[in-house]
Amino acid sequence: MPDRRSAEHNGSPDEGNMSVREAGRKGGKTTRARYGAEFFQEIGAKGGRTVSERYSNEHFREIGRKGGRRVAELIARAKSIDENGNLQNPE
């Protein structure tokens, strides 16, 4: 059984609390230990098939274009920042 913390604990109100990220990581590790890494491969493939059946090729082209534009913007922005983290004058 998983380790359960008592509702009656003494200390700060945040003691024993975990973030959503920590809870997700813990749950993922537990699931991997229980079912194996292949389980994640299978459910990922199943989800990918479902999404590809639900959306057209044009949908995937459009999100690819959006992602490409965003990456280009981030690269341009990074190139315009000097060693001190200051934005240089765009030319």
C-alpha cells in the first residue's frame, strides 16, 4: 500500500503537501513499476491513433506551422540578447 500521511499532523500547514508535479511524478513511477514501460508505449500509441483519426492532415500542418513560427521567434529573440541578458537594439 502507498504511504498515507495522517490527517492529524503537527507542524506547518504545508508539511507533507506535495506539488501537482511531484504527485504526477510519483504516480508515474508507481504506474511504471506496476505495469512496465511498455504500458506507456501502448497507451501513447493508442492515443496517437485516436488523435490522428479525429483530426485532418490540415490540422497537423497548421499546428506544425504555428510551432515553426514560434520556434523562429524564440531563436530570433535569443540572438538579440547580449551576454548580460539585455535586449539589443534590433536592426
